[in-house]
Amino acid sequence: MARAQSKLTAQSEIAVPAEIRRKLGIGPGSIVEWEQDGELVFVRRAGRYSFEDVHRALFGGQPPEKSVDVKATIAKHIRAKHARR
């Protein structure tokens, strides 16, 4: 399978290849997030709520580093909240 490629324009814009747009479920006006990890760059469809929004809604205060296992943390919070006393 050939890799999808895009060319950067003089205005620093790129076109997202059709196959990638279909896989991400994005179209005109969609927001994408960019994340860099060393030499790698990840692009993903932006969710309606960020990690920080979800954390503040569940726990209040500043969110921890993104390396925290969010699912495990949420499960722990729910177990503690609904524990029999």
C-alpha cells in the first residue's frame, strides 16, 4: 500500500488525502489535533472535549500529566464514589 502524501503550499497549508479524510471522518470545517513525539507527528480528529475538559469535569483542579491512564483513574474515582460504607 502506497503512503498518502501531501505537499506544503507557500502559505504553509496542506491538503489531507481523501483516504485519510474518510478514515478520520473529517470534512470541511473539521478540527484536527497535531501531536509531536520526537521525530514523529500524529494527526487525529479533535474530540468535542479535550483531556483537560474531561479531567476538570470529573475531578476539578489542574489535570495531571497526559501519561496518566485516564480509564483506570476514572474507574478508581467511580469505585471510591460508590463504595459501600
